[in-house]
Amino acid sequence: MRIRWPRRVFAQVLLVQLATTTGVIMLATGLFLAPLSAQLDDQAMRRALAIAETTAAEPGLARELTTTKPSADGPVQAEAERIRLATHALYIVVLNTHHVRWSHPTVSEIGRTVSTDPSAALSGQEVMDIDRGTLGPSARAKVPLRDDTGKIVGAVSVGIAYDSVRAQLLRTVPSLLLYAGAALAVGVLAAFGVSRRLQRRTHGLAFADISSLLDEREAMLHGIREGVVALDARGRIRLVNDEAQRLLGLGPDADGRDLDEVLPPGRTTDVLAGRVDGADLLTVSGGRVLVANRMPTADGGAVATLRDRTELELLGRELDSTHGLLDALRAQDHEHANRLHTLLGLLELGLHDEAVEFVAEVADGHRASAEQIAERVHDPLLSALLVGKSAIAAERGASLRISPDTLLPDQVVDPRDLVTVLGNLIDNALDVATFVEVELLAEGTTAVLRVSDNGPGVPPGMRELVFTEGWSTKAPPAHRGRGLGLALVRRLAERYGGMARVTARAGGGAVFTVVLPEALTSRELTAMGESR
């Protein structure tokens, strides 16, 4: 049978951990047993040396060695056996300088020469080693035997059975294996726990699946037309795709940095950081209208998605402009119908002179109103906007008045920006007031737009809040959200390097003032363009 390597990540990690744990336990056991065996050998040799030194120190042993002959019942044999039995040594051999034994556990060996060389001990040295003699392998020690004058008259050789040393070593093995088994069991349980946690975190995927998912994620994140920003639990950016970089104006070095560090303070930062709750939240970033959604993740972070609604918002505003135009046409149609009915009545009554006078008066009134706007506002787009808004105001029963101080030359760099600003301000005013006054001024190359009304005004504590994206006191229309008009006005003013603010109007109401530096061309440049 062929053993197949598991595909799952947790199974592979479990096998690797088990193999590593088993190998470490076996290596540690071997490293422990190797010095233990050497330590037991050294202890046995030192024990033999101690017995040999004690035997050699026995009083009268040297004299008995030199005054008696070797025999099984001699005093040397008796003393040596007494000590051997007391110390459980394998043997105690007392020999003279001619290597002849005076004692031995096997009495037949008494009187014979020893099987190992005792010359080192006879020369005054102490010897310890593991060797094999007539009684088999043993841990042995040899010491010189001296008489009362200090002269070496023989040697004492003591042996400890090596089987007892081996038995002592083997007795420690079960305990050692028990500890090793317990350590292995703990290691297996820990490896299993880690693998199970890894299984939950990887959802049982294989390494190949994880690699494929990462490749697919990269392709998807950088290919979709929605911005994606992933944040960790500390609010640091851990992923931002290409579209999010474009929408938020972020660079490639945004990864790993705090959100508040790479984005300016404002609603966009608050929405992405989770300080604003809700779904499909509208925000403005760099002149773009964005729809943001934020979804928390299990690790305490979050993933935010951004959709660019700038084009949709522009279409909505164009729709609003179309509705405004229709309202203006409807108002004019209603007004013309009333005047035609009046004219018809005068003709049927035969009041021809009065009918002529009425037509002349109406024509002069319309002409005077349009000419008054055109005289003060020379840009055709702005003057057309004011004429249309005047008709809408009349239809709503309100009055739209052009300030006598208004004077704006035809030097506007981008009339569409001023149309956006002025249209938003007038629409907001007509929603809450019956009287609206518009003032347009040119101060060098700076355009100043001021719209005042007699509405309820804006409390001081809310004068900054009204310019916040998504803030509105009115219900949103079906095709787009509310709370973006004034936010776009401020962003546009800031893009020009100017400002937008709201103050109180004398007598009640509000005054919105927008300053747009460099919104007008200088007269010198205009003259040069005309001369060409």
C-alpha cells in the first residue's frame, strides 16, 4: 500500500508536529541515557576504589601477606572475604609483588598469578577501569599495599560486577520511558490542539487551495470597480485595492499605517473607522460622492467598501435641474394662461386700448426683469439660472430678488462651478423661505456669492453641521440622497482655496456666503484674449 501525504493543512501540520515531538523525545532520552551510563560506570569504579583503599588500610594485612603463604584458610583470604561479603563486591584480590594471589572468591585461584597486569598499582598508582577478568566484566580498581615503613609489598584489586551496573541502568529505563511517554502524550495533545485550531482558522483547506484563494483574492480585489479597505483591530490599514487608492487619493505606502494618519479628518475617515453607524452611508472625498459600507470581521477589524456615485449624483442633479426647468415652464405657462384670459376678456368687452396697454405692460415687465438680471450678471449661464429660479420662486409664492449691489462680469473661469454653488444655495433657501435675495460680487479675481433668506435660520451650534455630508432635515428624493448639496458647496470652495459659511440675517433668516478665489480671470487676460 502506498502511503499518501494528507492534503489538508491541519493534517500536515499535525503529522509534522507528531514526528517532531517524537524525534525530540527520543533524542532527549538518548542524550539522557548516554551520560547516565557513563555516570553509573564512574560511580561503580569509584566504589571499587573506595573498597580497595579501605582493604589496603586494614592493619596487619601487609604483614600477614609477607609472613604467611597463600592458602584458602589463611588470614589474608579470611580478611578479604569478610570485606567482600560486607561490601557486596564481586571480588577482592590481594597479591604480592610477584603477581601471586593471596585471596580470591574462587579458592582454586589462590596461589596463582593474576590474569591482568598489576604493574601500575605495584609502582604506586591507583587504577580504575572497566575490564574483563576470570570472573567476567567488572568495574575494577587497584591500589598499592604498603607495610608500616611505606614500602610497597603488594596490591589490592577490587571488582564490582558489571551486571549490577547494567541492572541499575536498566532499572532507570522504565521510569525514564514513563516520563518520556508522558511528555510525548502532552506533546501529542498540544499538537492536536494546535492542529484543530489551525483547522478552524483555515476551514479545513489544503495548501494548494489557500494558494489559489490568495491568487483569486488578489485578482478580484484589484480587478473590481469598488474600493476595498481592510482594517485590523487597531485601525491600521492592512489592505487597500487599486480602486480605493484612486477614490481616497492614497499611495501604495498606506498599508500598515493608521487610518487617521493617511486620511484627513472628516466624515469619510469617520465612516471607514466605524465612528458613524449605518448602511450605504454617503460621503464626499476629493470632490467625489462615495457610498460606503463597513462590515466588522471576527478578529476585531473591519472591511469597508466604497462605490463611486459621482456620475449618478451628477445625473440626479441634472434631473433636479430638469425638474426645475419644468417647474419654471409650468409656472410661466400658468402665468401666460392667466394673462391670456385677461387679454381675451378685455377684447370681448371691446376695451381695445386697455388690451394694448396690458400687453405692453406685461412685455415691458418681463423684458425689464430679464434685462435687470443680464445687466448685473454678465455670464449667460448664471443669468439664465437666475431667470429660471425667479419663475420657480413666483410659482411657489416666493420672491427671488437680485441685490442692487450685484455685479459679476463675464470673466468666470468655470461657470458650471458657480452654477452648482448658486443653484444649491437658492434651492435650499426656496425650500424654507418666502423671500430670497442673491448677491454676486467680483473682487479682483475672487467671486463672492451670497444668498440670504427670511427662513427659520441656522442655530449657531449647527452652522458647521449643515456642511457635513449626509446631514439634512428633509426627506431624501427617490433618485438620490440628501445632505450633499452644501457639502459639495464647501468642498468646491475649498478646492478653489476659499470658504463657505452661514451667518444670521438681520430680521431673521440665514445668509450663506461662498468665497471663490481665482474663480474670475483678470481684466488684462480677458483683454488679451479679445484682442486675439
